Amino acid sequence: MRRPTSVASDYDFIFKIVVIGDSSVGKSNLLLRFTRNEFRLDTQSTIGVEFANKQVIVDGKRIKTQVWDTAGQERFKTVIPQFYRGSEGALVVFDLTKWDTFEHVSTWVEEVYRHTPADLPIVLVGNKSDLIEQRRVSREQATALAEQLNLSYMETSALDATNVEAAFILLVSSIYEKRKPLQI
Ligand code: GDP
Ligand code: MG
């Protein structure tokens, strides 16, 4: 979004990003880890905010991300349309230790596309990679689904911070690459 040059701005772009997926896959903790470098065992009662901001640098540009959390609405397998309004990218998250959350990925992707442009960048995220013994979804299975749905794929751990920033940066870079040709 271009801002009037007369207004001093602390960023070059602002991107709204939504984080979606089944309940308890770790969406709120991915957001917490990325924006505040924190992790919580019980986020249900502590997270009341709808979104949090974090600035990243991509291609030398200061990009302010506004990352939106569902705040528990996803329990009803859908969220209100306002959640998606104006979003430029999505992280669709599943839990590597829960097969059913992986099975629901395509439903969440369909829901995202129902509310956003068809070419919206989406990164598929398999979270809780630290729980090695409990893993139920292989990297191959997830990669195959990502290819089928034409998404990027990353495995993260909000607990030990593995790939969390990388997943968000990958999404931000995809959004930026899409927007770059539109700049004058
Ligand atoms: P949400 O419902 O998708 O927002 O999920 P939460 O962020 O509330 O996380 C649900 C539960 O999973 C909480 O008990 C978290 O502490 C836990 N959790 C989230 N991410 C991870 C992770 O990467 N590894 C492990 N081991 N637990 C996680
Ligand atoms: Mg949550």
C-alpha cells in the first residue's frame, strides 16, 4: 500500500496475513513466536487480541505484517468473512501429530479462496515438528498435498522456534513478488 509521501512512515508496505487451520494446531503460538518470540502452553485464555504486527525486511524493503488470529472461531470450522477481508496471504496450518488436521487442509484452503483472490499466496505449514515421536504426517505426504494444491510447504515448531520466521518470510516474499510489478 503506497502512503502519501508527505506522511513520514516507518514502513514501505503493510501486508495483512491470516493464520488459519483446525483448532489446537498451534496458530496462536506461531503468531506469538513470530511477533513476540514467545510461546504459551495455554493460549486459549490468554490470547484476546485479533492481530499483532511485526516488521520484516524483504528485498531491502521494510514490510509491516499485520498477522490475524482466529481467536477460537475456527472451532466452528469457519470464520467470519471480515477475517479474510483485505488479506494478501495466508498460512494454512496443520498439526504434524494429528492426521485429521492434515485431512482438513484442503477445506481450509477452499475457504480461504472463497473469500480472497484466486492467486492469493498461501504457505502450508506443518507445525509441532519438535514432537518427533508423535509425528503422523510425513514430509512426503505433506509435500505431495502442497504440490497438488500449488502451495509452498514448511515444517515449523512454535515451541522451539524452528522455521517460524522462515515460514512468515516465505509468505511475505511471495506477496511482495506478486505486488512488485504493480509498483510505479
Ligand atoms: P490454536 O488453537 O491453533 O491457536 O493452537 P495454540 O497455539 O493455542 O496451541 C495449541 C496447543 O498446542 C497449546 O497447548 C500449545 O502449547 C501447543 N503447541 C503449539 N505449537 C506447538 C509446537 O510447535 N510444539 C508443541 N510441542 N506444542 C505446540
Ligand atoms: Mg488460537
